[in-house]
Amino acid sequence: MAFEGLAERLQGTIKKITGKGKVSEQDVKEMTREVRLALLEADVNFKVVKDLIKRIKERAVGQEVMESLTPGQQVIKVVKEELTELMGGEQSKIAVADRPPTVIMMAGLQGAGKTTTTGKLANHLRKKHNRSPLLVAADVYRPAAINQLETLGSQLEMPVFSMGTEANPVDIAKQAVERAKEAHHDYVIIDTAGRLHVDDDLMDELQQIKDAVGPQEIFLVVDAMTGQDAVNVAESFNQQLDISGVVLTKLDGDTRGGAALSIKTVTDKPIKFAGMGEKLDQLEPFHPERMASRILGMGDVLSLIEKAQTNVDEKQAKDLEEKMRNMSFTFDDFLEQMGQVKNMGPLDELMSMIPGANKMKGLKNAQLDEKQLAHVEAIIQSMTKAERQDPSLMNASRKKRIAKGSGTSVSQVNRLLKQFEEMKKMMKQMTNMQKGKKGKGMNFPFM
């Protein structure tokens, strides 16, 4: 999960204060000291941390907390609200042109993931908003930059406008907008050139493209894992180009992710999107409140629901419920469900979105092992169709054959069969559960 190290420190710190009937000024002082250290360790800008801690202190020792029936929880509320405000307060949506196409310039240094993010953004606009983007290859300097974008366009089955490496990037941008008008594309996303560092030539070219096509948005793509350097790059680009927003890549990594908490304050420009993985569908709109909740261990149910709606087939879900009720759920169904869950993202990230999951008995120290999940898949795929439909067919020789075919052991095959039967019973109980009844605990094969 993004900010994992920071999240652990902050959750440990605020846990000490949550259950207290009374909160003293000394309690608040100790908590804010720990919060300050956690933020600085995560590479949040020193001045940003100083101002944040000052605001938390002022509110936490104020009347709204001290006279509350649950002062510990009120302190957490204050910390969450201040973290949310630090990251921008509320989600910032894409500005849209009065008349299509809406033009988006993608800027950034080499290595930040700009070209890939261009493809991800186009994919997001098509999947979530039913739009028709035109990708524009305007980076004529980096070897293979045009080929990379064309490959992405091919994977996404989207058009890419290119004029080769000899053309002027300003001309490419202008002609791309004209092409978009002719072909009725409602978005033009321009992948501009990057550099190893900010220089005058780069900024002059970007300014010329900006003047030529008048983009509605200029997104700066920055690598969240570069820490404070990401903030410095954002500040420099903003001063010279007046960016409209930031896209953070590699936010699924934990290294110095606190840079994301500094960018809004330093540039006064919102974080628009966050890259949460390498796949072309792993770009999410940035929701400051949801991210603050996840950092503080409060979960992020809305994002979890959105992921499920995108990746889970409604008809399949209804069919599955019926199979659970009459105990006809098979290994084929299980394999299908595993595929849908995997499409939603890494398991530990999904768990971080469930409120209180980090405190639940059995889940707190559960190892969400993706390799174990792969073993389960291999075992099921090594079964015959008849065996997947009716596990009772299994005998010693069949189990031995399945273990050999999946690169596992007979004991692992036995364990999966036992867990599968337990899960079928549990699912039947859950779907038929009457009010007040409780089912037994469940041991998922991938935990």
C-alpha cells in the first residue's frame, strides 16, 4: 500500500490516544511529536510538517476536543481532517473545453513514467467516462519514445498521432488538435519531451506548445519514490509552466512516499491522479480524504466498491450467489472469482481499504501471499474438468497426478480440498444467514 511505513507509524501513535477517557495537553504533545517524526521520516517537507503539527496542536487542545465525550476519537478526527486538507481537501476533476477536443499536455522528467501514464490516462477516460482520446507522440528526442506510445496505443486499441522524429513538436501538437476535430475525438493527450533535469530548452519548447494549442490541463508526471526531489521538480515546472495538476507515479511503492503530502502545499496545485501499479488500468483519481483514511487505517470503502464495480460482472455475481445457496459452487467458479479479485489489484492493497482490517483478529498478521495464490491456481488448473466439477472423485492417484502437474505436494492438494469444502459450507451459511446467527471462522486458501 502507498505510505505503508508512514501508515504503520501514525496508526501506532494514534492508537495510544484513541481509547482514553480524557486527553491531556501532554498526551497531545507526545502524539504530535511522534506524528512529526513519522512525517519527516517519510520525507515530507520540513516546513509543511511544522505548519501541519501547529494546526493539529491548536485544534487538539481546543474546546471541540477537550469537552468531547470521546476526546481520543476527536483527536483522530482532527488528524484526518488536517491530512486531507494537506493533500488538497477534495478530489480535483479534469477541466473540460467548452467545445471538444479537451487538450491535456503531459510534462515531466525522463524516467517518471510520463509516456506510460499518457496511455493509462487515455484508458481511464475511455473506460470510466466513455471518451474517445487521441494520443499524440510529441517527444521527438528520446530514442523509441514514439514507438513506445504507438505500442501502448496498439495494446489499448487507440489511435496515436505521430509525424516522426524530424518534425517540430509544436507543429505536431497543432496538427494533432486539427486531426482530433476532424475525427471527432473529445480528448487530445500530448506526450511531450522530457529531460534528465529541468533546463531552459525544455521549458521553452513546452511553453511554445502551450501557447500554440492552449491546453485545458497541463499535468506534471512525477515519480513519488524520488521523495523530496519530486517536490523540487514540481515546484520548478510550476514556476515556469504554471501546471494545472500533478500525476504521481509509483505510489504503490513505500520509499519516501511522503513527497505526495508536500506537493499540494508547495505548488498550490492539486494531485489529480495516482499510478498504483504498472498495468494500464492502474491509474486512479486522487481522493485526498480517502487517502487520509487509508493512511490512518480507517479503510477506503468507496474505492473498494469502485474497483469491484469495474472488475466484477454483475450477472456472474448473481449466478454465484445462487450456486452458494444450493452448494453447487465448483472449482471452476472459484477460479473465476480469483481472477476477478486479482484484477482489482494486489491483495494487501485491497485489505488496506477495508475499515479496521488491520485490527481484525486473524487478519492483522495474515500473510496475503500472492505466490500462494498462484499455487492454488496451478492446482485447480491441473485438475480435469470432471474433478473441478466434483472434488469427491479425488483419490490418491489423482491427487498425486495433480500435485506433480502443479509443482506442489499432495499435502498442499489435500489442504486446498479441505479448505474448499469448508468455504462452501461457510458461503452457504453466509448467504442464508438469519438475523442474529453467526457462522464459524473461515480459512481462505490464499491467506
